[in-house]
Amino acid sequence: MTESKKFQTVDFAQLKEIPCPCGLTKRAFLEDVDQTASFHIVKINKKSRKHYHKKTTEIYYVLEGDGFLELDDDKIALKKGISVMIKPGCRHRALGDLTIINVPVPCFDEEDEWFD
């Protein structure tokens, strides 16, 4: 990642995929804990685990694939072009063969992933 006073860039081709509750992810803009948001590309897999966040709002955007998103007691269909805002406290998991963009606000914090 290159950094200057007023902008940051990242080459996702240079990032390694790491496991996450939804599958595999590449995460950018995590270095500053006071950052407004981070940006993730997530490959959803069949082992996706339902979880929630106490502080974080997440915005999902489906890049490719089809599937579903469980949101508390609701289930909505996902396909390319669909975007969903998930507010704190909403238990959620994505299901299907999907690649999504996830924008956590504030910046992703591993300590704010909760499981029942």
C-alpha cells in the first residue's frame, strides 16, 4: 500500500487471502485504527458462520454469483449488483457461491466479531 497525507492506495493482487467467518477475504486500509472504513473483497464459502458486530455497520455489494443473506430471522436473495447495509447487532451470514465487496464502518476490528 502506498500512503500520503491525503490518500492511500492498495493493489489487491498483492494481498493474501485470509480466513474469515464468511470464507476468504482480502482486506485493505486497516493500518490506522481511527480510519473511517476499511475495504474487503470476500469469497463466500459453504462454511460461512452467522455472526454480528456490536459497533460496526457493514455494507455488502455483490460482485458476482448468486446466493442468500440471512439477517436475523430474514433471508434475502443475493445476485450481482445487490447491496445491503447491515447495522450493528444484526446476526448475519451469506450463503452461496458469491464474491462481495464489504465496507465496514468504522474500520474493521477483529475484536468486534461476535458469535452466539
